[in-house]
Amino acid sequence: MLINKPMKRLKRLNSQECLWPYILKLVSEKPVHAYVLRERINKKFRFLPGMVTAYTTLYSLYLNDFVSREIKGRRTVYKITPKGRIELKKAAKFYKEMAKKLG
């Protein structure tokens, strides 16, 4: 059915292809190990991003100082930074404004 294609694309573009707000939300709630990230995204947001995409996005957030990392034994734990909190608030505001305009 043609009508489903636009919605599928919209969902994919705002979830799997734009992971950073979801990752920042998760690390704002509690520190996250990279290997459980996909599982938590799937549980909380009901979609499963690609393994490489999730790791790449997390690493990009780290390189841009939106998350910090701490090595605990053999595990690396990621936490949101103040800069990341600001960016997460901007993303939430953007989505709220878009919802108002569309609603």
C-alpha cells in the first residue's frame, strides 16, 4: 500500500537514521555500556538500530563532547555531559514544536 511507504520512511529517518537523541536520552537516565545500548533502545523506543550505527553514533557523541566515558574494569560506561543535556533539550523542543505545527 502506497500510503504506508511515507510513514515507514518517516519513522526510519526519525529513529534508525537519527539515533543521537535516543542515545542521549538513555545516557541521561543512567550510564550505559555500549553493548547494551541497542537492547535499551529497542526496549524503550521500540526499534532496533543497526549494531554499527549505534556504536558509530555513540562514538560521534563522545568525540563531540556530548557524552563522556569512564573505563570500569573491562567495561566502558558512557554518561551524558552538560553539553549533551543542552543538545537533548534542543532536540526535545524541536520535536515538540514540529508536533504542534503538524497537529
